[in-house]
Amino acid sequence: MLIDKELANDMSKTVERQEALSKKTREAIIDIAATETGCHIGGSLSVTDLLIALFEKYMDDSRNQVVLSKGHAAAALYSVLYVLGILEKNPAESYGRSDSLLTGHPNHKIKGIPYSTGSLGHGIPYAAGWALSQKLKGSAGIGVAVCGDGELQEGLCWETFQVVQSKQIDNFLCVVDCNGGQNDGFVHHISPIEDVRGRFESFGFQAIEINGHDFREIREALLAFEASSKPFAIIANTVKGKGVPDIEGNPKAHYAKIPHRLKNKWKRSMV
């Protein structure tokens, strides 16, 4: 019982620390949204917690790669790298400038970013290919793709999952940021993707569904992946614009350039 209590205390401390990192990340994303270029703020805020958990767990091992396939959420990726100490300066200082490496989609020239992504669907085969290369070498390395639910409308995603199934790439993890929105509105209004979990299972994956903003659920899902003998999918239900009440759940927040007067207001309002 004492061991169980100690584990519970350690988990609580880990969750508190990750929640603090997420808050700092979201503040940095808001800073970017207040620059001259603005950013894809809605999907960046929705994927923040997932990126924090994944980078903390896997990126200390060079055999692992975490690929942000939904590359339009680069503001989240740069902000995570910043709060984790990989980027030295607040990305808002140079994001989107012509003389900056911090481009509007992930730039592989930046430490911690293995591939430039942004053409939707392309990051998934990058991660799957990396996982296969590790498997062929007898390495314990893994490949993780982080994509969006709207991105799953791309045929390349399912072509890749077919290959993953046929090659039994069981060190491949696909994390779906299911925020329900895409560029032009709600996914269910444009091209609905019903029963995402069932679709993955039909491709030979083990799949689970979680709250993508609950670090305890994310941790349990990652442990399930590590114990699985199949390719794995985590369907993470998230909220577009998470943390900023003014834009939560609003597909119009896909991309935004906000006035400076809103920056501090949104930071104060974060939940």
C-alpha cells in the first residue's frame, strides 16, 4: 500500500508539472498569434498536451522520432520545444519572418524536428518508415505520428496504415488529435470520418480512445502502446482552441492573427 501511495504521489507531481508546461506552451502560442503573421492557433492549442506528453516520454532517446504530421500546428511544436529548453528564445520573437528558421510549418533544420511537414498525410509515412527502419535494425526505437482527424481524409494516411499492417510495424504509434475542426469548418459537416477507432482496428491496429487533455489518460494510453504487440492508435478527443474560452470549439479559430490587446486577456482567461 505504501508503494501504491508513493506511485500515486509521483503521478500527481508529474501531472502538475506537465500541466504547468502546457500552460506555458499555450501562452507562447498566444504570443505567436499576436505577431504580424499570426498562426494556426486552434489546432495548436488542441494538440499541446499530447505533444508535451510525447516529447517528455520519448525524445531523450535518439532511436525514437515524434513527427507532427499536422504541420500547420507548428506554433505548438516550436512552443513545446521552447518550454522544454530545446529552443532558447520565445518563438514569437522570430516566427514567420523571412530571416527565421521558424517557418509556418515545421522546419527540419531545427533541433527536435526530424522532418519538415505540412502537406497533410505526409508525416504519417515518415514516422512509419522510421519505425520500420528501427525494427529492421533490431532496435527498440519507435516512430510516432501526430495527426488531425481532418487529416485522416487524406488517402495517403490509409495507404500507410495498410503497409503498417502488412509489415506488422508494432513499434509505430499514431496519435490522432480529434478536435472536430478543419480549415473550412467542422469535420462532420465537410467529410465525416465515422468510427475512427473501428477504422483503425479494421487495419489491424489496436486502438483506444481517450481525453486528449488528461495527462493521466495519455500516460495510460502510452503504457498500453508499449505493452501491445500490434501497431497502435490513440484517438485523443480534444477541443480546438483549448484553454482560451473565447475560441474553444470554434472552427473559425483555425488560423488567427490577434491584436495585442487580446494577448494578455487570453492569457489571463486560460483554463
